[in-house]
Amino acid sequence: MSWRLLLLSPLALLLVLFGLSNRHMVALKLWPFDLEWDTPLAVAVLLAAALAFLLGAGIAWASGLPQRRQARRMEAAAHLLEAELNELKGRLAREAGPALPAPPASR
């Protein structure tokens, strides 16, 4: 059994019970306009919760934008520094010439 199923099953049961116990009709009105929507109370509450969740997720995503931008810049700088280091190692190896043979192991 998946851990997701273990977590989502109680949540789904709670949502179903909430929906069944709140079937009273309510009228949702948009104040400045003459709009009215008759819906069960459970739908209205769950819709408001979903909108609040999406708003919070959007705010959290937007707050991480500066850190992600800085991380991309730092990653690009690290790639440039690695390329420069490899170039300098290659130049040093060419200037040093062939490596000396290893000394024989003493017995």
C-alpha cells in the first residue's frame, strides 16, 4: 500500500463527510455586481479554501524568486570558475613538461 494512499484516504473521508453534513443551500453574492450563485455550503467552503491555498502557494512561489535567481547566477559563476581552473591546470601541466618518473619503491 502506498504512503500516499495512507495519507489521502482519511482526507478524502473527511471531505466526503463534510460535504454530506453541509448540504444546505447558500446564496453567494458578489457585492458590487448583481451576481448571485446558489450552491451547497460545502461547495462554498471548499471553494474558498482552495482559492486561499492557491493564493498562499502563489505568494510562497513569488517569495522564492530572488533566491532562485541568485542560485542561477551563482551556478553560472561556478561553471566559469571551473572552466578557468581546468584551463589553468592544463597550462600548468604543459609548462611543467613531462612528469618525473616515480622513485623505485625501497625494500
